[in-house]
Amino acid sequence: MGNFVKGPGQILNVPLFSATLSSEVKEINMTNDTDVADIMAAVKIYFDGLYDSNTDMLAHVFHPDCRIIGYGSDGKMVIMTADHFFKFVATVPSPKAEGVPFDMSILGIERTGKVASVRVHDFYLGRDFIDHLHLVETDGGWLITSKMFHSEARD
């Protein structure tokens, strides 16, 4: 059982299972048999946008009123809007351009109706991030309305 996302632009089929804590997908919980492919497609765009430092891609999946909250490398809480996040991403070299291997995966998905919570791992700027993405289904597709994150330096 591998990651759902193995590289930029690659999504594998969605098995329903639970596994031990690792970079593999651990769980998918839904209240019905609704497909999660569109949610995974939005997360793929998020991953590709980070990996390429492509703010246009990120803007495609972030709600304009999204808030990003977490703890930075200095241990202090960071709170920003989607626009501030895009400006930050635009200032750093893309992991792809730096030759950093793609290391991002979906850890779990939970969907109830038109809302979903997705837990992901991404290696970004030399740090391992666990992001909790909250999404809503809109007429234009799934959009991230909030992102909470925790990061640690990779040894």
C-alpha cells in the first residue's frame, strides 16, 4: 500500500483501509459511498503548487477567506491569510527547481456531505509538515478554507 500521491500529477486509486502511522494513507472515513476523487484532485493541486512554488495553482484550490495557522520554525504561532501565504510561497525557491525529491502524501481523508478534512504530510523547506486541510465543496470544486500545520526539522 503506497501513497496516494507518488509524484507531481500522479494519483493512485483510493483503497479504504487503516494502517499504522507512516507516510502511507492511514484512513478514509465517509458518511456514505461518495467518491473522494475530487477532494484528492484538489490536494494534488495543493501539493503541485507547493512543489513548483506556483501560486496560481495554489489560488485555484484556496478559498479567498482561508486562514492558515500553525507554528513556524521559531516555535511561534503564525497566522496568515491565503494571500499572505501565496506571497510567502512566491519568495522561496521551488523544491522542484532545487532538486528536492517530491515527498508529499495524503495521510487521511474524512468527508461528511460537502465538507472534508484531509491530513497530509509534506516535506517543504527542509521541514516535515503535517497539515490539516479543511475543504468545502463549491460550484467550482473543492476549496481549502483553513490550513493548520505543525512542522519539525528533518534530521
